[in-house]
Amino acid sequence: MKVGVFTVLYQDQPIEDVLNMLHEFGVEAVELGTGNYPGKSHCDPGHLLDHPEKIRELKKHLRDRGMIISGLSCQGNALHPQKQIADDHHDTWVNTVRLAEEMEVDVINCFSGCPGDSFEARVPNWVTCAWPPEYVELRKWQWDKVVVPYWEKQSAFASRHGIDKIAIEMHPGFVVYNPETLLELRDRAGNNIGANVDPSHLIWQGIDPVEAIKELGKHEAVYHFHAKDTYIDQRNKAVNGVLDSKHYSRFLDRSWSFRTIGYGQSMKQWKDIFSVLKAIGFDDVISIEHEDLLASTNEGLETAIHAVKEAMLIEKPVNMWWA
């Protein structure tokens, strides 16, 4: 396994400076945002595709530091009911696929997206319950008429450009938010669709990341991994449950908050997570995503790097000489 970082936390700094700093931290891989929600300050697909020499320059920066790209990330909502938003996010996806082909990167990280309640809707409508019965009808309409048709086309498009791994982040607010919905999309739209597993989004839903990884592993559907933690405030959860729409800044009032690795779940839990990743055959990059409002960027990242290095097993397993 390799330690990686999602570089958007340093989006206000030039990519060369960021790579130098991460190299000093012992980071071996980077995940680069290519637009939509993550931004594209370090990797603008349109600009790079128009300037092939810039692609060669970026690849040289990485090669000189012994670093690789774990994935290109364009998390957005190409299913948004407002056409302008959907078109913008889709165009970013298309350019990211084209750039990934040019850069020989086979993993693209994204969201599934979420439609509205009709073709005339203005905002997405995330279905979370089966009653009243119109919610069941709405979910069927969303999947049959919007979600599956879109992703069938994009699965085929990505395959034509050599992208073997569309790594969808299971995120509440979008139609794919847990292993069941991820595997449904994979089954209905294409086998190059898998998961960018981010335990932080699973933990606050009450999902055990270890068991989720096992389930996805049965289908060889773990394509990328985000190392981000979640703290559960047991008192607030006991009163109000885990569905929480309060702003992230209200740390003391929320049922859950994103944290740096080790400040939400125990290190034993993270060791279990990294061990089960190895057990299912995932021996790739652990990409740290830092979104902890209580930690500075540098301190939060350095803390996460140390925690990841403590918890993960870097080398290949030995032969079972004892069995």
C-alpha cells in the first residue's frame, strides 16, 4: 500500500510547491481534482488537453519525485435537474475521461449524482424512505429514466477511452450512498463501475466500513480509497439520530463531524479497515482527504499521514509458512 493525498486541501498553492511538500512528508501518490465540487486548480482538464506539453510537464513533476496519480476526481452531479448545472458537470466528466486516457490514469472518482422528482424539477430529490408510497414511485422513475440510462452511456464511453475503474463515492444526498445502491448501479449500468470507499460517509450512516468493504470485495468493486474519519457525538445522536442538516461549523451541536484519521474512530478500527482492504486484494493507494475544522491544514494532514502509516501494512504478505 502507498500513502496518498487528495491535493485539493492545498488548492491555493501551485502544484509544484504542493508536490515538493508532500514528497517531504513521505507521500507517494496524489489524487488530483479536475473540476466540479473539488475544483481544478491543480489539474484543469480543458487547459491540459489543449496544451499537451503541460501534461508532459505534470507527469515529469510527479516522476521526478517518485510519485504516482491514484485517480482523477470530478465529483459532481451530472444528473442535476437544472440543465446548465448537469451539462457543466457532465462536460467536466467527459474532459476528465479524456485527460485520464492521455495521462494513463485508469481511475476516475466521482459521485453518482441525483435527479429531481421530474424532468421539470429545479433541485435534486434524494429518496430516503419507502412511505408515503410516492417515494417508491419516485425512486423507480429516477433509476429507470435518468440514473441507469446516463450511466450505461458513461460506462461505455469510459471503456472506449481505456478507463477500467469509475470509482463512485458512496455519499448521502446522491442515489448511490451505500454498498447496496453501488452494486445496483454496477449491475444495471456497467462492470467498470465500482466504489471509491470513503469510510467517513459510511460511519455516520451506521454502516460498519469493514463489513461494507467485505461486501464490495465479493464483487471486486473496490477501486479507490479515501482515508477520512468521522466523529459521532453520542449524546446528540441519542437525541436526534444521525440525519443532521446543521452546518458543519456547529461541531458541538451536530450528531457527527468529519475528523482527521484517529480522531473519530479508534486506531484499532482503522487497522481493521486497512487489513480487510488487503484481504480482499486491494493493495493500492490510501488517499487522505482532510476535512477537519478543528485542525489546521498542515497539522491535520501530518497527523493523518502518521496515523495511516501506523495502521496500514505496506509490504506484500508473506507465504503462509505455518500452514
